[in-house]
Amino acid sequence: MNESEGKVHFRVVRFIYEAGLKLRMKTISLASACVLYHRFFRENKVDDYDPYLIAATCLYLGGKTEEEEHVKLRDVVNVTYRTLNRDKPALEMGTTFQHYRDSLVNCELHLLRSLHFKSVVYHPHKFLLHYLKYLEDWFDPFTWQSVPLSRTCWALLRDSYHSPLALRYKPQHIAIAVIYMALFSHGVEVPYNRVADSPWWKVFKEDISLNEIKDIINEIVFTYDMESTLQA
């Protein structure tokens, strides 16, 4: 992926989050929508498709996959249209609404075919929650409460979905790298290890290496660099 494509995908994932929050979708559903979007464009060129239509379809499919019954097709059409067209009035039932709705329905089938009907996504969230609970027992209560480690971890994980990170690394490894990055950001070290002569992350997943952790962190940092470039 070249830099221009990366900027397009960054903007579109931001759109997914904005529209998804307006639809009151859960964090997991939004993450699934982002991964489905990245999966699609791993196999397809961005110049061949309207990325915002693909993103709107991924929102709808992500809601279905995570069983968010309140996320209706009508609402996805209305919210994504208004998010893209802030200076226009809300859609009314008519030709434009029906055309957009039909486009999204047809796009869903095409998206599923492109993904070989594999819409289930395995996320780092449950592993991050599990690892943080273990880490809390290793810290003294004062240090744990004075450092917003958990909040930083969840923010980093949310932002990581702007890149196709989840397509390249195991969810457990992403969770560990997020914790490592958060610890480093706050200048905190894990004070206790249950395994002698082993770093704390090996306690959670033996097959992860420090180089892989650094590679994941570099991708997350690149995401923030991309954001600063777009804002410049």
C-alpha cells in the first residue's frame, strides 16, 4: 500500500468510527467493521471501488456479525449519508434514498463474496482485558491507580484499527504490544514476574518476541504520524 492509499484508508476508517458512534454501535462491532474493510482492500484496489460505500457496508455487516439488532439498514443509510454530506438535509424516502439503499445491499453481497463469506473477526479485546487483570495483581494498588494504564491501552487498541494491523498479527500479540507501549509511554515497569529469567510478556504468550512487539508498536506509531500529516 502506498502513502496516498494509506491516507485514503485512514480517512475512511475515521468515517467508520464517526458513523458507528452515531449509530451507537459497540466497540467490538466497530472494530469488526474496520477489519472487514481492511480485508476487502487487501484483495482489491481502492481505485476500483468507492471506499465510503464499502465502509458503510462494513458497518452494516459488522453490526450483523456482532448481533447488534438495533443497527438497521435504514439507519446505516441515513447516518452514513449525513456523515458524508454535512451540508445537505437528511434523506427522505425517495429516489436518492432507494438508490443508496440498493447500492449498499448489492455491495454487501459483493463484499461477502470477496471475503469468501468469512465475516467473523477475532479481536485482541478479550485478551487485553484478561492480561490487564493479571497485571493489576502484580502492581501495588497505589501505582496501578495513579497511572491510567488501562485507559491508555484501550485508546491505543482503538486507534490501531486505522491500519490493517489485525490482518498481520495474532490478537494476543497485539494486546501484549499495546500494553508494552502503554507501559513505556507512562514510564512504568512491571514489578513482578512469575517466570524466572523471562520478560513479563512471555508469561502471557510464549511465542511472541520483542522484535514482533516493536514491529506492532511501530505500526501504531505510524498511524499517529499519518494523522499528524493529514492535519498539517
